Amino acid sequence: PYYVDMNQNLFLQASLHSSDQNLIVFVDTCVASPDPSDFRTVTYELIKRGCVKDPTYSSHSSPRSSVARFSFNAFSFAKKYPSVYLQCKLVVCRHRDYSSRCYQGCMSRLKRNSDS
């Protein structure tokens, strides 16, 4: 566990460890929950499909493209929930592959299949 005060700026970093230097990391989705095994019932979205949902969320530059850095203000769900758990989904892409998910940024809606 990591203990922080309410509204304290919380900094996070995700690192990809690979011998391939042409990979980049993209934070796609981060969801908070008071239950470490349930990220569907009571949740709070910080970022979803690359779109920032929390006004305190901020991405930060990093020395390497294989490192994603971001921050947000600490919060709680209610007094009956003593902890907040975070689940993030990251995408790994090839550097300069501009058709990859990493370069698409915010995707406010899913694309439909052209067959339907």
C-alpha cells in the first residue's frame, strides 16, 4: 500500500523493460475502485481509451519512450471505503508506427465494423 493525503498529487510511472529500443508505451485506460477484485461495480475513470476523464489527471514527459509518467490528485470514494485501487491498461507500440494505437490518442467512441 501507498498512503497519501486527500488531494495530494500522486505521481505514477510505468516502464517497459525490453531489449527492443523501438517500443513506446501509451496509457490507454486507468480506472479506480474501492475493491481490488471488482473494477466494474463502483469505479472512477481517470482516463478511458486515451481520453482524460479526471480534471486533475496529467501526463508528464519522460526521458525514454518506453516510460509512461502521469499524475492525479488522490481521492476517496466515501468514508466506508478506506482504500482506492488502480487498474491501468497500457499499450505497447512500435516507435513511429503512426497507425498504431499509441499515436491515435483519445478515442471517444469505438469504430463500427463496416459489415454491420
